[in-house]
Amino acid sequence: MTGVSLGHRTTAEADHWILSLDPAPALACTHLVQSPFPHVAISMTGVFDTPAELQTAADDALSGKFGRAVIFPGVDQLVGRLTVGEVMKISAIDRVEVLGSGLADDADILDTRDFVRPQYRNGDLVLTTTPAAGGVLVPFETRDPTPCCADH
């Protein structure tokens, strides 16, 4: 694994950069870092250069226990509606949780909305979901989140 910091201001910018790589890394995660300014750093497979002034942030990303997975084994198969059991069988996701309710049942239906960003927690890849209309679960993180206080 390599730590990379290019000064991305948002996770969307970091995601875009990660997804533009050819060849794609086998694993890539984003990390919120504070040094030398708040931004998003990346831990990933492969070798990439980081500007010297951002090396501390790259090192922080690499040494962090937690990371938001953008590319991970099986992510390309997480499209449409799948059962939670299928999600865990075809991908590296270790468990699916329902926000505020604990573990999802293997038979629960997950509408991936074709955007799945689980997080590593102490070595386990965990997808947090929330109930949605129609009795399905959806990933808690959405592709285009509404900024806080957007209507104020």
C-alpha cells in the first residue's frame, strides 16, 4: 500500500482521481486528514508520488486504521438490487449495518444505487445503510449529497 496526498478538497474530487487511474488500483481508500490543511488523502495499492509538502498527509492516510473504500474487491458487481447475503458473498464487504439498528439480515434487499462506499473499521469493511421507501436498504452515503444548510 502507498499513501498519496494531492490536496483534494472533497471526497468527490479524490474519488474522481482514483477512478481515473489506468490501470485501476486493486484497493483505494480515502482518508480525511488535517496536515498541513484539511483535505482528503488516499491509501492505495501501487506507487504514486506525493509532493513533499503533503508527505505527512500521505503518511497519515497510510497509517490510519479507518478508510472509506472507493475501490475494493467486488465493487464492480455491486449494482442494482442485491440481498445483503449476496453483497457479502461477491465483495470484500464483511458486514452491512443499518444506521441505528445494528446488523442487516442476509435476506434484506439493498438497492446499491450503483454507489457503494463502505468504511474500514478495525480491519473489517463495513457498509452502513439506511431504510428507504419500498422496504429496501440503501447506502447511507449518496453519490450527490445535499450540503448541510443548502437551503439557508
